[in-house]
Amino acid sequence: MKTWDQVVESAAEFIFFLEKGNFYNTKFSTEKDYKIISDTNLGIDYATNDSFDEWETVTDTPDIFPESFEWNDRIKYKLKQKKYFGFENQEFNGAKEKWITSEACLIVELMYRDIGIIFQCYANDYFPTIWKEILEIYLNGGFPCGWDGHYPEGRLVVFSNE
């Protein structure tokens, strides 16, 4: 397990992304076979609805992370201490307002969760394929919000703020 300083060094590009903000300011495009959507309601359904594979289940299934993967509370503590590098106070280019439900701003809640898992991956020096893709989607202006199909068949769903 890496020290916090080593994690910060490894995650420099992602930290820059979080601190820079200006999220979802361009149309997401990729060569990969993702289901790209711009309908917020459909994105919310993918993120929360059991009629699709539940997003949290897909990204946290036991076969994704090996038994040796160490979920470190120190990483959670440091992220809270650093206020997740201030991402929530950055510019979301209208995406926050689109993703508000009666309970919360879902895009922010899911980003908190994803940031935490991504930092755990950096700390363990282990990125499962799906988490490499999720990180890449964020860094390229998309919001990974679900899975189309039944995991492991199917594909990632990416919200593009258009």
C-alpha cells in the first residue's frame, strides 16, 4: 500500500482534473464502444434503477477487485481532509442542475463515490479494467453513469453534457 504522498504523486493528473474543474464543458466522444447518452433522465435511470444492472453492483462486484485489494480508511480520511480537492465547488457547466433528484445532486454523489474508489486504486497500484475506463471517461469530459446490459456482457453508459 502506498503512502498518501505516493498516492498524490501517482494521481497527479486526476488531482489536476478535480482542482481545475470546468467539468462536462464539451461533448464526450470516444472510439470505444460505450453507450453515449445526453438524456439526463435516462442517465439517472441507469445510475439508480434496478431494471438495468445496478451501477454500484457492476463497479463493485467481488470479481473486479482481488481479495488482496486493501480498502484503506486512511485514503478516505485524507480525501475528506482535502475536501476531495474541491471538485464540488468547481464549474459543472449546468450538469449539476440537470442531475438533481429529490434526494440529492446525483452527479456529485456518484463522483464522490468514484473519486474514493479511484484513489483506492492508486493506493493499491491496481486498476481493474472497468476502473481504468471510468477514470479515462472522466478525464475526457464524460460522466460514467451506468451499464447497458447484464455485466459482464454489455457496455458502459456515459453521459455527455450537450
